Amino acid sequence: MVPRCLVALLAALILAPAAHAQAAPQNLHAFLLRATEPEDPTREFARTPSFAWNPVPGAISYEFQLASSRSFSENAIAWETETLKTPVTTIPLTLPWMTGSPYSFYARVRGVLPGDEATAWSQRYGFRMRSPRAPQSLSSGPEPDPRNGALDARRGRYRLRGVLPLRPRHGQAALRHRGPTGAGLALEAALASPV
């Protein structure tokens, strides 16, 4: 028979780390402009989003992982960092347009506490990348106003309409034009020397 004091001591040693463990970071979410913007319920992005989460009390840094699999297996990690000092990060990658079920990418984060202890990983945040939408015309109608030096992109060709004075500089050519609305257009190109 094992003495009760030994059982109590062993139980205290086993349960002590669990008692001191911090909760995982909460509210991991993606955003494009501001960390406080409302979450897009579709979780679809045309460009790589940034991420934010609620800070973990006592955390001295954060570990963040982005993967193409919800299992976060080694070969699925697209980007990770262990040196975040604030509860927000940007991803220095342009993520490809990928389909996935239900998501094509997953993110997770955990806090690092003093003594190199880490919290549990946050809940996975899944999202999809979609192709960007086609650009829309900024003109006021189907025919751009030629007095504004508008670009005509019909039939895959681009041509400048309107009168644009050429002002060459040493090794460069510059076209500058101000339309009647005050809108401006400036194109510059470096001139190559003949070989």
C-alpha cells in the first residue's frame, strides 16, 4: 500500500503544469485593412490577408503557422514564425488561388510564456483564396472622354487619346496631361541607348 502523502505529492506534481497552463489564444481571424473590421462570413480573400487574435496574458511572444492542410503536417506548412511580439501578423507571401474543402488554407497561433512554456494552439482558422475580380472602368460611360487623355482598351490595344505634349529629359521621355476635370495622366519611360 502506498502512503497517502506520497499519492498526494505525485498528484500535485502531475497536475501542477496543467494548473499553470494558459488558455490558447482566442478569436483568431483574418482581415485586409483593419484588425477590427467585421469578419467576412465567406472567408474568401482575393489577396493574402493579415491575422489578429486576442492577446494572451503573460505571453512574451507568439508562434504562428499557416498551412494548406488542417492537420498542419510538416509538408503542408506554407509559412511560420516564432518571433511575433504582438497579437497581429502579416504574411510575406502572395498566396495562390486554390480550392479546398472546406478551406484551402488554415492558420493557428499559440502564446509563448516565460520559461519557454507554450499555450495550446488556437482553434484553426480556415479561409479560401479566390481569383481577383476583373477591373472596372472608371469612366463615366461606355466611351471614355478623349479630352481627358483616356486609355482605350478595346480589342486588346491601348492608345492614348487627346493631345499629350512630349517633354524629353536626359535619358527619359515623359508624357504629362491634365484634362478639363483636373485629372492627370503621367507616363514616363527610360530611353535606351542604341548598341
